[in-house]
Amino acid sequence: MRQQLMGYGEIKEAYLVRKELKYFPEKPLYALCVRLDLPWHKQAGDKESEFIQHLVSAVRVPGELYCVALNSENKRMREIMRGVPNSLIYQRR
């Protein structure tokens, strides 16, 4: 997956975790949280949403994928993801 994400210059950081499910634990559900580097005029919800939808359809995981942008509205989510060991799977230098 790291290789897939490297192809997107808009991604600064990416975190991936597998959600532990109470029901249907045999069907994996992954959360991909990405911190984007979009120009200020493209940070409006529409462009960000379009990019996230594209990622969901382009990135392959063995199961379901939920993707979220870590922007100023999701600071708490970013803190949570940073606290999960080994969740940071990509960081652009």
C-alpha cells in the first residue's frame, strides 16, 4: 500500500489501522487516514472529498476500506491515529 500512496503528491502522511469488529470479525475493515497537502483554494470540502473517494476506489486492501482526510476539522482523529503503534505507513519527506 505504501507504494500505491507514494504516487499521490497530495498526501503528506498516511495512517492505516484495522478495526476490530464485534460482528463479522472475519471480514476485515481498514481505516486509512491521510493528511493532505492541497493548495488553500482546493481545501474546500468538494476537492478533498473527490480525492478521498478516488483513494477508496484506487487503493486495494484485503477487505473493506474507510478513508478519511485529516484536516483542521479532524485534529482529534490525527492525535488518535498517531497514538496507535505502527499506524503511520507513509510520510512524505
